[in-house]
Amino acid sequence: MATQNTPPLSATYLNVQEARASAVLPAAPTWDATPTVMPCMYFDDVTLYFTYTRGAAGGAFDLQIRTSAYSINANVPAGAEEWVTESVYAGGLLAAGADTQSRLQREFETYQATAGDAEAFAYGPIALNGTVERIRIAARESGDTDTPGTLQIEAVFA
């Protein structure tokens, strides 16, 4: 018998998906217009594999992970957003006898190239805990925006 977080046999083919076909990045401040939507229900985590080739010295790219708790747009409650952006949390300073204010903010990451050749690296695993229905990765050139690099992203779900 399958557990809650075990994909049925019909879903196991989704464990490797191309999150972004190799292509030139849009220049910041513009993100990819239509990031690839990947179904990921039942999976516990995802590891992203990046291959970036800078367009010129100083090349770098930003990435932003966006998830949806909804399998289709029609399931989104009124007033809610279909896609949410990853966040970062910083705990406030702790002092005895006083309340603490922490910070929570949307975030994105930046990768700076170290050489002119293609650079490959992995990011993750990123916890999904079987609660994310869909995921997409938006990207943009943030280094030398006059000469954007190329980026390909592969996603491996487990």
C-alpha cells in the first residue's frame, strides 16, 4: 500500500523534468516570461541542476523558486495567489522579558560565474514534503545585462 508521500506508479515518470530549456536569459529586471510549470505532487523534494554559460565577463543570473499548492488555477480561492515566491526568515534578537520581532521576506538567489566556460552545479534538495502541487523556476541575467548568458535547468524529484 502506498503512503501519502509515495507517488503512484503512473506518476513516477515525472521524477526528471526540464525546468528550463537551454536559452539566452532575459536581462534584469525582467524575469522569464513563461517559466516551465512542473507537476510535483507526491514528491518529498527536488534537486535542481543548472548549466550556465556567461555571455561576457561579470555574467551572473538570478533564480526564483515559485510554488503552487493548487493543481489548476480553478482551485485557487478568491483573494489568493496561484503562485507564491520562496521566502527567507531571519529571527530577531532575543532578550529576556521582551517580545522579539523577526523578519520574513520574499527572496531570490544570484549565481556569479567564475569562468567563461559552461558551469554546472546543483542546488538542493529543496523540501516539498508532498504538499506542493506545481513548481516553476524563473530566471534572469543580472550580471552583464548587455550580454546575457544562457541557462538550462533540470529538476530531479524524489
